[in-house]
Amino acid sequence: PDGRLDDIIGLLRPDGADISLSLGDGWLDIVHADDRPAAHARWRAALASGEPYDAEFRVQAGDGAYRWQLVRALPQRDEDGAITRWVGVNIDIDDQHRALEHEQRIAYILQEASLPTKLPTVPNVALCAYYRPGNNEATIGGDWYDAFVLTDGRIVFTIGDVLGKGLKAATKMANIRQAIRAVARLIPEPNAMLAAADHTVRASSAASTDVYATAVAGIYDPTSRIFTFATAGHPAPMLRHPDGRGEELAC
């Protein structure tokens, strides 16, 4: 109850050495400086609320190296519901954490390579894109957008998302995007493009676990100013009028 994380939940160094001699907030001395504020704030919040403590942070071992630890503590209460002590454990998850970081770096590179770095330049047409993930994890996954010009001057647009995060989602996203590009050059028709995406998704599901994706595919003709599109579970395109009004287009 007094907030001494060391002897309350028995925090150990990654090499197994007990730090029970560190009193008060002394346990923070072996926590990585970058992780210390969040780890401490979460512990104080748990003390104030009585909710279980659950955190991941790096702890310094005897050799000076830092290793990731999963730290969990549960409050023990008396008959009146008052907290009498906290009991918990810390588990070394350094190998798993670093493996996940490695996978995320690969997925980020793959997704970055799959997204266009430059949009086509078309007379009398202004193309722009702004991709902003909802959170840090969303930068690594199956989101994509694409735009390219066909030989007849029409512009193909695709936007989609493969459910999930990480390397698997990024890999499947790249496969779907390439399948749509290939079909669009042979059969420039939105439904055919989405059929190719569906075929790729089904092939991926048959080979491994279930894969789910949403997408919208469209073709704009700058000469006729006609835009045709099809959607598969994805929000429909929006048309912005000169007065600023937004209109959702219907299939």
C-alpha cells in the first residue's frame, strides 16, 4: 500500500538478482530511463485505483545490459476490501520483444515500399494523397492506396486494407495491390480489379489462416470526366462540390 514496488511484488533483475534492498521508489533505478516515467506513472495509478498493475519495461541486468520485462501485480485485500499488499511477478520477454520489433521493422519497410512515393502527373487533373495512420501500430499493416495511368489516359485508383497488423498483413497487402495493378492493365474495369483482389485473398486464406480485406477500385476518364468504381466492404468515395459540400457516391 505504501508504493514500494520492489518488496511488494518481488521485482528481480533479468539475471535473477533480488532488488528488495531498494526501498520506496528505488526500484526505478534499474528501469531504463526512457521507460521509467510511464512505468512509475502506471504504478502510481494502480495504487490509487486498486486496479491490477500490468506493464512492460526494460530492466538493467548485472552486466549493465537492459532486457524487456513483463511486470504484473495484483492487490490482495482483507475482509473489508482494503488492500493489504500487492503480489506479482516479472517475466523476461526480451527475446520475444526484440523478435517482434524486428518483424515490425521489416513490415514497415515492406509497406513503405508498396505505397507510391509519387502520384502520376496528368494534364488538367490534380492528384494528391495524405496517409495518416490512426496510431503507431497502424503504420505497420495492410493499408494501401495506389494511382496509375493506363495507356489510354484513364487513371486507376485503389484504396484498401488487409485486416491485421505486422509482416503477414503487409505481405498480403503487397500481393493484393500487385494483383489489382496487373488485372487493371488487361481488363480496366473496377469489378474485374476487385475480383482479382478477391482471388488473391482466397488463395492466401487457403494457404494459411483466414485473410480479410476491404477495397475500393475506380477509374477516372479525364476526357469524359466520368468516374466509375466498385467497392468490397470499403467506404464509398466522396465527391466534394465547389461549395465545399461532401457527397458519398453510390454504386
